[in-house]
Amino acid sequence: MIWGAVIVAAGRGTRFGQPKQLVKLGGKPMLTWSVEVFASMPEISDIVIVTEREFIEDVQEAVIGSVRAASLLVVAGGPDRQASAESGIAALPEHCAGIFVHDGARPFVRAVDVRAGMRAVRPGVAALLAAPVVDTIKIVDAQLKVTRTLDRASLWSAQTPQFATARDMRAAHTEAVRHDWPRATDDAALLERSGCDVVVVESPVENMKVTHPVDLVRAEAIAQERDPIVIGEEDVFLVECFVEPQAVDALIAELESRSAHIDGVDRDLPNAVAIRAYAGSDALRGFGRRLHALAGEDALFTTHLSYVVARP
């Protein structure tokens, strides 16, 4: 499955005195941090950033140097988060079989956690990054009297990205408009209402959201400790493809043409054949489109970071 990423970065930043997505962290715009992560992942073919119309050129200038191979598009958002997510999803091309939506104000998402979310997705099954709630949560009435204390053992704080197949994500947003559902603050809520199972993938606390000016202090500390994405090194991935038997030979030939090392072929699975191979990140650029062309849009592939080698 190849993925399209939607980054919701709309908002005027009135509390910051400038667009929040362009506030500097570690010497670069906040939005650039997550864009760099997504642009480094070969399974993501398209990135759409949604922002205020008057900030489109500023956002383009801030992130254009961070994207090498993926397609990048910056579009105008809507009056609320749901409308902005809809704009981004609509801008993704049809060849993206999976879609995830991420908040631009969460700069420190990691590729390993994005891949964990991707692996959980199936038709009818969506996923989101989340963290266990550590505070005790109280329900209060209009007079601020506590009416109930919730069991935090079953409570999770929703984060982003939030993932689904393109079919399920588009259908959830379409149904929300058609039935005039209450406006949602995240995509997982729409996926739940549309009948999808939504599973939680645990995320580290560093995947914070910068909401108030005071959050910048913590975010800057994380930025100073963050390992940079080094362009002079190449990620080597273990690639697993799941295809129909008739597509196996063509797909092996495609992988070998990309200098991938075939590690094994498992023909004993009940519904598909699994092909395992090792390939460099550059070799996987555009692989998802070829996978769909050779094996159909229902063919899946997953990647797991195996090791990193220095380029000569």
C-alpha cells in the first residue's frame, strides 16, 4: 500500500503573533520537522499541506527544500479542522491506497511510529497514535461540581497521525457531510461513526502538540535533543509484499531491477503470497505505483527499517 500524507496546518496563530506552523523550533519552522520525516519515507508518495490561503506561499517556501522525491502540494484549508482535512484528502491522487492525517503542530512524530500505525490498517480497520492518560479525569457540571471520576486505565489521549485506507477515509468524510454529523476534532471520530474499527497504536510522549506559547519551551528542548535526518545516509528496509500468486514473478523481477535482495517467498499464506526483500530507500521511490500496476490496487507492502549505511 502506498500512502498519502495530509498535514493540517491551518490557523492564524493569534496567540503566537504569527502562524504557529512557521514558528521556529531548533532553527527551522515547526512544520518542517514532520515534513522531513514523511519525505524520508519511501512508502509515502504524496504530501499535502493544508494551511490558510494567505500563508500558502510562506509554507511552500518553508518546506520545499525538505522534500526530494515525494510529490508536495500546499492547499487552502476550510473554516474548521474537519473541513481542512477534507480539503487535503481531496487533493491527494487516486494512486494513494492509504491516507493518514497529521497535525502540523505535532512536530516530533517519528517514522517508526508512523510505520506502526500504517501496519495496523486494513479495509474496515483504521488506526491512530495515542498515549495512555496519566492524569485522573473528572467530569464536572455547569457549576464545576465533580459528578464522576473516570477510570484512567481505559483512557487514551488521541494524537496524530490517524490512518485508514483511502476508501475508508474518503467514505468517512463523505458520510459526515451527507448526514450532517456533528463537526469532529479528529478523523478517528468520523471513522468510528462510519463503522470502521479504530485501533490505538501507542506513541511516545514526545509526539506532543504545540498549542500554547508555554509549550514552545518544552518543544525547543526536544528539538535540541532530536537526532537530525541525515541525507548522507541511506535507510535499508525489509520490504514485505503481499500479492496474488500470478503477480509473484513480475514483482520479483521489479524488485531485482531496483537492486533489492530477495530474502524469501512464502506461498503458504491463506490469501496471498508474501515476498520478503531488502532494499535501499532510494530504490523504493515510486515502488508503490509499480506494485499497483503489476499486482492490482489491493496488493499491500510494508516496510521495516533494517539498518542504515553511509553513502560513499
